[in-house]
Amino acid sequence: MTDTLSAFDATGDATDPMFELLEATGDHMVAIRVGTGTSEGYDELYDLLIEKTREHGSVHVYEETPNWTLSMYLSHLHGVVPDLRSGPEFNIDRYAAVGDSYWIKLLYYQWKVVAPVWPVDPNEMRLYPTTERQNALEWVTKGSPQTEGGEN
């Protein structure tokens, strides 16, 4: 039997512990599994988002946040400065966050509140539980109608 990568397997291209690229990344799509936030990691991620925006006009983002803790949530406060600096240079069309912890839910709803005045403002955002990760990937990739899960 041959092992094959699924859309959720890491590509091995990530060089920073902040995130790992997933196999679904390509064309106008960036799919990542997020770990601890770092300034360098945000720079690397935002460079990728800027590149995809320049190539395709916008980018779709799938972000998986397994087992987030308070310290992981707090580490992503590093993202504030890169958001302000680089956010206007990329355009996120659809964004799907996938995770079950209180901390990813808190970050997601905080983002929705500040989105109208923040430089990183996806056109559409949804939050999915981990059990709905395939639906999240399908929605963010194709914009297909929501099936189950996915909070707007």
C-alpha cells in the first residue's frame, strides 16, 4: 500500500514552528496548521499571502488550530504589528478557522469584531469544529454552500 498525502498532511515546506503548510496549499489557496506565534513566523506567512494576492488578486486561507492553549493564544498577539504593517498588501477572500478550543473561538470572535477597522479583513469568515475540517476546506476552496458546522 502506498502512503499518499491528504489535503491535511504537512508539505514539509514550513521552516518556522509557527505554522506548517498543508498539502491543500496552491494557486490562490494557503492552508496551514498553526502553532506558536512568532514575529518571524508572521513575516513568513504574510510574505506568502502577499505573493498569492499579487498572483491571483486574492487568497483563500484555511487555518487549523489544534489543541490551542492560553499561551498559544497569547503568543499570537505578536501578529498585531505584522497585521498593521503588511495587512493592506494582501487580500483574503474566504477564511476558515478550524479548532475546538476556547482560545481559537475567542480569537475568531475578536477578529470579527475588529475586522471593519483592521487591515486584515476577509470578505467571508467561518469557524468550524475539528470534526468539520473537510467541510471547512471545501467551503474555503470552492465557496460551496455551508453544509454542517461553520459559524459565520
